[in-house]
Amino acid sequence: MLIFERRVQMRKFVIFHIVIGLVFTLLVSGCSITVTDAPPSNTPKVEHPFEENKKQEKASTKHPEPLQIQNGSFEKVYGWLDNETILYSYINEGKYVLESDQLYSKHHEVIFTSEAPIMNVLIHKHSKKLFIHTSPYSHSANVYFTDFKGNIEFSTEIDSYELVYEWNETDPSLMLVTAFFEDWSYKVHLINVNTGKVEEVEDVQPFLKWYNDKQILEQDWKVDDLAFFAPVLKKSLYETTDPVKVFEDVFRFDIFANNIMTIKVEEDNIEALKYTFFDLQQQKIFDITLPNITQYSDWLIPYYTFNEKSKTFLTFAPKKHDSIELYNEDYELISVDLNEHKKTVLFNNIENKPILCSKEGDLCLYGYQYEQLLDLNTGKILPLTNS
């Protein structure tokens, strides 16, 4: 019994650290990736680093300007409403304000105000919809579904200590919300905005990904197992059918539009992370191997993002394998073209921080509050705030 309790406590410890990691990466959302007919290449072509590659880009006559917050204090940026407009929040006289800002014309518009702190905002990639999470108390959350003008279409209150959510990419009326409590037990809720229903989903893991509008993907973690690898299962949300194993043991996985990414550490190469991309039929498209950084008893996954227009995967790569305690170098920001199977180094020396690119892909929000802009054409890092 004591051994079992220790395993349960260790499992809660693991879940706790995964939750904390997800708090910083919830805005990391995938763009769709198109499958090509080109066969996978085991060794990607590598272009010269950005600083040495001096591509001939058209000079832009427009320059993004920092946010102009006349009254109040900046909190954070949440993402892109379009290629030139971002969504951010600030505090003004005790109220929490969500506002849009056109980076070039500086036109701005208040979208939402709240008496309670704004914890997070998601922007749906394929519709003009927002998901807003506020928290009036430490044990409670209010969530709102609005349009880009702030008109509320649905709202509800969820008892929780921390929330993790997953928005369906093709149907913005569907949202999976995992509510964690102080002891790190959890409940998973399915919100349907169209019907106005909030239903509890049983017998599922806390960290889910939509496979389509009726099925999910999850890792099959066992409560009494301390392993850091688990298979990926496909489950129905509405039918009592047996789950289908999609992948054998992986470290982490993600799904974006019509593609699935797995991250593994292989026994014959324990100093590297292997990223493999598949279509929804689990047919391999491409893979890439990068040095890894160990942390505690597992591995750091650097921040990443996906660019829908250019069909590229962007992530930060350490320059060598090391531990989190000893590694003191910068990272490379690399771009992996999933059509051409080509790797490009965009920045040679940069910190590993959250990143989210516009649909055009030329500008990327960067930083823990997305307080900077990366210009991938010029290689410049631009401030979004004057502080």
C-alpha cells in the first residue's frame, strides 16, 4: 500500500510539472501542415544560418510600432487576429481590458473588459471566435466564447484550481476543458456552444487532443507506472467502443489540422529528441533529430509553433546535448519545411521562449508575454512594449 501511495504521489508530481509547463505553452497552437507526395528524407538539407544567408527580400515600407497604452499597465499579448492585428490585455483602474491593436495604423479597439483577472485568451485559427478565461477566485473560473467584437455567445463557471483547454480546430463550438483541483485530481468537461451544454467526460486522460469532431487522442498513462513514455490512443467521445492504439510509446505528441507530431527519445540516441510527422492515417511524412536537454528525470521540449502558409515547423534547438543545470548557451531558431524536407537556421543565438507566428509567417510574437516581435525577413527582434 505504501508503495502504491508513493507511486500515486509521484504521478501527481509528474502531472503537476506537465500542468505548469502547459501554463506557459497554452498559446502554442498548431497550424495546418500539408502532406506532399515527395518521399521522406532521412537527412534534411540544411541552409546557411539567417545571418549569413542574406536572402533578397522585398523591403517593407511598413514598420510595426510598439503598443501605446495611455492608461494602465501591460499584461500580455495573446495572439494574432489577422496578419497585422494582435490581441493583448492591460489593467486600468482595477479593470482588466482586452484590446486589439493594428501594428501599423495603431488603430485599437476594446473588445472585452472584466472585473476579474484575465488568465488566458485563445484565438480560434479558422473562425473569428475568442475563448476568454477569467478567474474571480483561486478555486473558480469563468469562461466566455465571443466573436472578435466581444459579443458573448456562451459563458459558464467551472470550479477549478487550474484549467487546461483544447479547442476543436474545425468546429469552434466544441471545447474540451480539464479542470484541476488543489490535490491535482481533475475532471474533463465537453462544452458545446451551439447547444449550451457542459458535460463531464469520463475515463479520459487530462491532456487531450482533438482528432476530429467526435474522437480524441490521448496518451495512455498508468497511475501506478512511473514511465515517461506512453502509447497514444484514439477514443470516441460519444460511443463506448474500445480505444485504438495509434502510436507505441512516445514522450509527447501534438496534432495540427491533418497531421500528428510525435516526440521520442530513442534508446540508441538518448542525447536527442526525434520529431516525427504523420498524416491522420499514421503515414510518415518526415522526421528530424535535434540535441536534447535533460531536466530532472525527463527532457526539456523547446517551444515551437507552426506556420500554415509556408507549411513549416519552427522550434528552438540547443547547440549540443546537456543538462538544464549546466547548459549556458543560446539556442538556434530553426525552420523545418515539411514539403521540401529542408532545415533552415533562422537565428543563431536566441533564447528558448514562447513563439507564435502570423498566418503570413513573416512576423512572430516572442517572449513569455509575447512582448516582442521576431521579423523573419530582417532577422530583427522588435519590442512591443516601451517598458
